[in-house]
Amino acid sequence: MLDLTILSLALATSVFGQQQSNIPNTWPNAWPAIPSGDFSPEWQNYFEVKDVLPNITQPLSRNFAGNIPVNRPGHANNTLFFWGFESRNGSLTAPANESNNDPWIIWLQGGPGSSGMIALMTENGPIHVKSNYSLIFNDFSWDHLADAFWIDQPVGTGYSTSDRTGYVANEDQTGEDFVGFLSNLVKVFPSLATRPLYLTGESYAGTYIPYITKHLFSTPNPPVKLRKIAIGDGSLGSLATVEELPALNVIETYPQLINYDPDVFNYFREQEHLCGFDLNLTYPQTSGHFPTLNLTRPTRQSAFSDSLDEPRFERQSFRQRVAQKYAAKQATQTNDLEHRNRKREEWKRDLTGRANGTIDPFYGCFLFDELVDYASNFSFPWTNGHFDVYDIPDGTNPEPPLDASVFFNDNRTRAALHAPTSKDWIRNFNYPFGSVRNRSIGNQYGDPSVEPIAFLSDLATNATANNVSIVFYSGNDDSLVQHRGTEVIIQNMTFGGIQGFTKKPSTPWFDDDGNFAGIVHQERNLTYVLFQGAGHLVPEWQPAALLTPPPLSVVKILRWQTTCSQVAHSFTMVLPLRLEHPLCPPQRLHLGKASLRQRQLRPSAVKCSSRTAR
């Protein structure tokens, strides 16, 4: 055992050494007609995307793109890349103090190391890439209702740039960089300084956004007027909380994963208890704050235990290698139902052969990983070699790629977007915190920052004081950052002077056709929304539903002109799914079948209904 430990340490040192010597060094490009001097509205003409983009056959709304510095001393080449779209002609280029009541949106992707252009091209942006690399228009793009920016960050991500020693060391640096970026952005588009900002994102943006918000609150005279943060399937807590703890809830949602086997269910339930993951959520949460969850590692060497020392993106490829290995095994062995049942019974006998009340030595408390391996080996359709952690019901294999790299790395696109020539655009990369890739520090990504849950209570207090509302939302089919983890985090934070929600989220909400769309709850400036039929990427799987729930108010701004009153009114939240409108009694408010752009421009799309929320 000692020899194996020495060998694994030697291999880890070798791998980390190779990664440290391969940190990209990139810089922005000065395209023709770039202005001189400090940022100002003069730069609007430079950043405007005027050239025809390849394979786009219809005009886009006026848009702007390029790299803007983060103002970090000693790192002049550290920039963030943005691509912003107007909701109507001239809305972004309006002078300061004009349109100052029109909200604008920023979207951030996760990773860490994932480009914000992923969402622009596959989720909530105006153009979407298909598996054959063609481009189509998205009727549910967020720029139809508000000026919207998709941003590559932290520095070095996507088309953002960083010198080799300038990658953020931690999330406080991420927050400082982003405030610096915003201070330059509003010099180019002065109206953004006074208009309400909705800061949104998903996945690891659940770590970015709280840190950025914290730094905006602590900045004297912040460059923007933050009014709402909205985080989807967010990494708000530790790996144990957001990924491993919810494993049993994933099984309860989709018992097909274990073939409805009660023995297997009882095994995972026992492991949940032994790992301390069976937290009791009460409404109100009267038992105090939950203890810190310790993620017990495997005590026996296996392919899985070895994978824990690999970078996160390599760990995902490990899962693929397991699936490929199993697929190759299928080619040489009988894999009918009888064979799978026999192998499953062998697995169950192995469990009963060890002492009761002990944590699995091969997986430790990595229950979600064990569940993935079980389903991939024993449960159809996941035995076909693919387990989509982002969308449990998706058994498609191979998965059609939605690859925007051909578009972004086309030199015509690069020039039109004023993108850097020092690098190619990639969807994801293993982010080198502190300009090294060292997973022996920090979390599973090498990020040394404390998880946002550690300061969410203080953040909520400051958010209320600064009139900033908070939205957390989840897709019910996501298993990687499953909604149970988000609910645990909400019940473990204090907002409005009370810990957690006082009532369990249970109010249903419905889409425009009257179909059940999920669960919604709101208390004391915090809203939680659960989406039916959506995975990790809610804007991709449920683009229309994301615009429907009134409490979310991300892109459906809830500011409708009414011809009867001749003034603009804002809807006031009374209860989840119950809105008070000046012309309607407090009943269910729902939208007609108009398109998004019609909804923005046409007051008649709002109507009162006598049908209350069911």
C-alpha cells in the first residue's frame, strides 16, 4: 500500500508539473480604426459589429463586441471579451440619463473556464449552432426584451485574454476584475451606469456572481446600478453539498437509474446517512445551521479513486473512458437482460459481504459518482455508453455536438467581433487559478476561494439594503447540481432576519398553455423556481418557460405600458404566481401567445384571468 501511495504522488507531481508549464499567454488585438485614449462613447463605432458574419442569413439586432481591460495593475493584457445586443435600435448608445429605467442583462457561464458564448450560441442568445454547424435564429433570445451582454470571464476564458502570470488567483480577484471591466464598459455605453442591471448566469457562475456582487457592494460609487441577481443550477456550496448530497434525491426523482430495485435504494439511503447527507429540512428551519459536510474519500484503490487526482475536465473524460471500456466489454460478452441481472446480483452480494454500517471503501461518500457508475453498468438506456449528468432522461449516444468553434474561429468572425488573434476560441478549458493547475489546493477545480454559502447570509442582508433581489432556479432533470443541494443552501442561509424559507416551496406554476411547468416560492427578497422538464441548462431545454414565471423576472421585465392608465406600471409581487396589476384584481396573470418582441411592444398581451393558480 505504501508503494502505491508513493507511485500516485509521483504521478500527480509529474502531471501537475506538465500543466504548470503550459499556461497560455494571450493578448487583445488592435483592429483598424481603434480609437486612441481612454474609453468613451467614441469607441461605440469601433466595437459595433458591421461586417457580415459567416452563415448568418438574416440581419441581427445592432450589436457590439470586443475586448475591454479589467484595469489590473501590471497586467495590461488582461481583458474580458463581450458580445452585446440591443433590444431596440439605439437603446445601448443612448446618452447618459436617457433610458435609465430600462434594465439590461449580463450573462456569465460557469466552468470554471467555460465561455459565455456557449449560452449565446446554444441557450439564450440570438443565434444557435446546430450539430451540422449551421446557424439558426432563436425566437426566445433574451435581447428581444432587454439589452443583453454575454461575457467570457474570468480573464483568459474563451476570447478573453490574460498574460501567462495574470490568471485570477481566487474569486475575490474575479470580482475585482469584473468591477474594473464594468467601469470601462459604462464609459463606452454611458446609459448603462444608471440603468438597472440584472446579473445572471448558471453553474459555476453560482460562485462568480456572489463574489462579483460582494465587490460591487463594497466598491464606493460602483460603476453600475445592480438590481437583480439570478443564478441557475448554481455552485453555491461545496462539492459535497451541490453534487454528492443530492444523490438519493436523484434516485427518488428517477428510480429507473437503479431499475426500481429496493435493495439498491436502501443501500444508497444507508450511505447517505453514514455520510451525514440526510439533512432534515424544516420550514421554518428551527434546528440551527447544518454542520460542515466532510466528503470521505475512498479507502481502497480503484479507477474511480485514481480519477479524483485528475483535473475536472479530465475527470469527465474518465467517465467517458469507463463507458467506452464497458462498451468494448459488451462487444465480447453477452449483454442481454439475463447477463445484466446476473452482474447486478453479484454487485449486490459484494455489498452484503462487508460489515453493515460502513462507508463503501471504493467510493467513499462520492455517492453521485457511484450512482453514475451503477446506472452506466446496469440500467438501460444508460448502459448504451452515455450518462448525461446535465439531463438525466437523455440517453442519446453519441450526443450530437453543438460546436460553435468553427464559427468563432473563422477569420471573418474574428475580425467582425474584434476578437484576439493571439488565441483560438474554445468552449471550455481547465482554468489555471493563480496561473497554475494544482488540484492539491482549494476545491475540485483548484479554486482556493471559500464557497459562497459562507457569506450568502451577509450578501442577502446587503442585497436587501441595496434593493437587489435574488433568484435561484434549478432544472428538475439536472443531476450534476441537483435542486436538493440548492434547497439545502437556502435553508442554511439567513435572509430577512430568518433562517431559510418559513414555508416549503410547493406552489405550482403554469406555462402560457396552462401546462404544469414547475414549483415557485418567494420570501423576503429571495425567489426559488424549479423547472419541470429542464436539465442543467434551463434556457436551452425550456426557453419559453424560463420567460413565463412572474417571480423570475429575468428577461420578462414585468414593466408593461397600459393604455387605460396612460402610465407605465410595475407589477408588484403579492404571492408566487399571484401578481397585482393596477387594472386587475390579485388573480393569476398570464401572457398571451404573442412572440417575445410583440410582448415587449404590445400592451394587449397582458390580460386578467379569473382562473387562479391551481
